[in-house]
Amino acid sequence: MPKTTPFLDTPSLSRRALLGSIPVAALFLAGCSTTAASTATATSTATAIPTAAPAAPAAPAAPGSIAALAQAFQATLSTDQQATLVHEYTLANAELWSNLPQGLLGGSGGMGGAGGAGGGAMPSGAPGGSTIPSGAPAGGMTGGQGTGSAGPRLGLSLGDLSDSQLASFNALLAAVTGSTAGLGYDEIQQHLNADDYLEANGGGSDYGRANFYISFLGAPSDTGMWEFQFGGHHLAVANTYNNATLVGATPAFRGIEPFSAFDGNGRTNQPLAVKAAAFTALLAGLTTDQLATAKLGSVYSDIVLTPGNDWAFPTAHEGLQVSVLSDTQKALVLAAIAGYVNDIADADAATILSKYQGELADTYVAYSGTTALTEQNDYVRIDGPSVWIEYSMQHGIVLAGNHPHSVWRDRTTDYGGTKA
């Protein structure tokens, strides 16, 4: 499979092409079936958006560093755009992520962008029986907070940027994310294509890449703490840096609709294919007895640690302990973990994956529903001393057919370790 293209700067390319031009073959999934289930609760910790002024501009960062690329992108912006981009580094600001489109979070959150319906209109073309997006508040979307975030996303939307500004942002995004085909930067390009597909196939203007937002929490610098925040419908990237070192790459949310392969922007797309294939291979590799141990007790209808349920990790591990698995089975667990860790820059991913590998014996695998991971309420979890990954199948919203939600969190380094 081809490697990803780091960034594009050809002036004649459209904005859509600038952030969606890497081809990757569609992957096929396989698995076996069984049934099981479990419940869990978590408490929302979302707080109000602070009104403090953003951090002052930082000293120039070392050439080639993430902070230097962030500063270079910031320098392409107008004064007003820079004020919209940069916000204070606080937990309350960091918690402003969601799986929902921006228009369903109660406002545009940036400088206008593509906006959409706002105020909470249901996407057109929603399947019969669907009333609100999965994970949304039961009371509806008017002024709603999505899956628990404290309000609309901060920052600039991609729709606010010129082609040259998009090219500069794309260089930063490529450096922040991984180079593995089907993951990291490549997966995000396919993800943006998917939201464009929803916009054109019943979702309307709440969907599409113009509704994805970029924010810096704190001024990008080689000294001190700051966060690169990028997200939109079904996507949250939250990389926190301290003294030029990545100290947290979570919460990282990935979901996708449509889940099946589709053509868009000159390529075949199936953004979560690598992740889904790794999970189905993991479950297919377990014996009948191991699956019985891994099986949870009740139905999980969505992920547990949704937006707003921060630092609410269960105290007890459930399921099958990895220490009892064969080396081949352990490798399948590690491959499923790598499907999330490799969403970040390659060197950082290697460091984190090595840590998780060292904790593998004390890590647990659990699931409910079927092991095929194609039916609504199919669910799988990896829970270690540090790593927490969930993958949950949801009903369709804009399109017929099921689609996944998933999240990677870390028990120690969510939000760079910031808890207040």
C-alpha cells in the first residue's frame, strides 16, 4: 500500500483536494460470531468555557519541530483568525470535543465557516426510527451538548481557510499524525472524504470537511504546555505537548459513516478498515473458552468513556487477561492497540506502543454482542494499566447500515495528565 503524501501546496488544487488526496486500497474484514453483554456508568465532568484571554505569542520554536510548524501555520492567518485559533490551555477548553457535527452542538464555534443548520435540526435522510444521532442527549439537540462536551468546538473551521492556509495546516497535520497507510494522516483524509460523502448524500450542510475545527490551546512553543486540537463529526485529535515533548495523545475519537467502502475525491475510502480488521482478527483468534471469559454481562449500546466522561475509568478490569494468551494471540492484541497508537507521529507512537507492550500481561480484552463486529451493539474493549480502547457498533444516522464509534484513552496521560 502506498505511503501517505505529507502535504500539498499546488495552488490550482481545490480546498477539498488539499486535505484528501492519498489513495489507499479498501480492506476486507473477517470474523466469527458469538454473543454476550455488560453495563457500565460514568459521570460527566464537563465544565463551562472559561473566558480568560489566550496565551501570548511564544518565542520561535526549533526548525522542523511540531511547534515550529504550528507557528508557521499561525503566521499565515489574519489577526482575527489568530485570535480565533488560539485559546487558553485549560481542561475545560480541552474537553470541548464531540462525535457530533458542529451544527448540532449549539453553534458554529469559529468564524462562521460552513455552519450548517445549527440549533439542532436532524440530518435529512436519517433512517426510519432514528430521532437523534447516537450518543446525543435523550432530550434532543436544541442547545444540546452532544455526548457531554461543554459546548461547540473552539477554533477555525477548514472552511475559514484559503488554499495556502490549508496547505500550511496540512503540513502540520502530517507531522502530528502517523504515516502508516490506512491510519494517522491517511485515515484522516479518508475521514474527511466520508463527511463530504454524507454532505452530498442526505446529511446536508452540517456535514462535510468545512465543519472540522482547528484550535491551539496555549501558544505553540518548545517550552511550556500547549495542545493541538483538531476535530469534527466522528473525529477528535488532541495532542498535548510540554517542553517540546508529546505528553498525551488522548482522548482520540474515531467513528465513521459510511462504514463500507465508498468512492470519493478520486479514491476508494474505508477509513476505519485497519482498526476494524485488527479487532475482528483478535476476537477470531480466541478459543471458545477464552471468548467465554472475555464475554461481558450486558449490552453496551455505545462507548463508556464518551466526551464529557473524563477521568471516569472503571476501577475494576473485566474480561480476559492477556497474560494467559499465546504469543500469537498477544501479537493480535498489540496489533489492535497499534491501530490507534499509530494515528500519531511515528516516533511518538513507537514510544507509547513500547510502554503498552510492557504492560500487556496486565491488560484485559472484553467484548459483547457478536465477534463479527458488524451488528448494532457489537462492542470490544482493551483495558490495561494505561491503555483504554473501545469500539462500538451504532445504528446509521444519515445512511442505512451500522457504523462504528471508537475511542482511545489513557488512564494516566489523557489531556496530558491535566485533571483540573
